[in-house]
Amino acid sequence: MTNAVPQRVQTGPLRRYLMLALIALGGYLCQVCVMPYVVILDVTPNLLMALIGIVTVAYGKLRAFWLGMFYGLLMEIMCPSVPMLNLAIYSLSTLFCSFGFADKPLKTIEYERATNRQRKELPPWLRSLLCAMLNTAVVETIRVTYIYLGGTPLTPAHFLRAALDVVWTGGLTLILTVPLRRAIFGARFGAPELKASRVEFAKK
């Protein structure tokens, strides 16, 4: 018989949903009130994308999509530029990038265990980092494209600023990942790991 036992203890759903609400509201307030003063080489990290990367790994694709849509809607209202651009970037980029970095569902893990096809996942902190940097790269690529389409000649400075935004956002994600995952999951955090004996299929 195969027993599936979580190796790490996680907190209850109330705490996780409360933390998600705090991340959503607190992240936006910090982005518009605090982050404009955090300037490194004339570039400000994107706190919203850093939080989206962390939420993607900690909560999964659906909640990351809703968070991206929430941030996109607020940015559309408070910082309008091209109509609906922020909403489209934050929601669609979050949705597509989450497929490669969100935790696999437990049913998928159980199926892979049963069929001996289990594949190792990257550590959560690394997936959060890569997800945040990929989302930021998508945002910067679209922004540079709109600058070019608007008739402004592109210079190396535009690409340098875009690259610095990706790097600074990745660094911010690394700083926030551990404390936020501890706040979400408690002292012992991470996706549940199933302990199951190897399944063998005998040929008849």
C-alpha cells in the first residue's frame, strides 16, 4: 500500500488567504509610496513583479493570475498610459509565466509517483526568482517596443535600463522570498513532499 504523508507542515488556509490579501494591498501601497525612493543607477525595482513571482510559487497559477489582474487594474487606474496596457501586461504575463514555475498539484505528484515518472523541481526560491525576472523582462520588452513604435529612437541606455530593472527586481525577489514564505507557510515551509514506496509494474 502507498502512503502519502506530507514531509513539511503547512499553516491553515485562513492564514494563507490573509497573507495573500496583505501581499496584494501592502505590495501596491509600497510600490506607489516607497519604491519611487528606492532608485539604483536611476532604475527602480518592480516590487509588484517580485511579489507576483513569490505568489506564483507559493499559491499557484490561479491566484497569481488574480493578483496580476488586481495589480494591473490598479496600475491602469493610478498610472494610465496606453489604454488597457497595464492590465494586459500584468494579467497575461503572469498567467503565461506561471505555467513554468508554479508548484505541481498534489494529484500530479501522486500520478508521477505511481508511474515512476517523477521529475525534480527547482527549489521554490529559484523558481520565484526566475518567474519574477521573466515577468519583468516581458514588461520591459513591451515598454521598449512601445517607445520604438512611438517614434523615439532607441539607444543603448534604453536596453541598459531594461536589463537593470530585471536584475534589480530579481535581487528584490531574493530578499523577500524567505520572509514572505515563512509568513505564508510558517517556520517550516515548502510544498508538501509525498513519501511513497516505489511502484513497480510486473509484466505478465
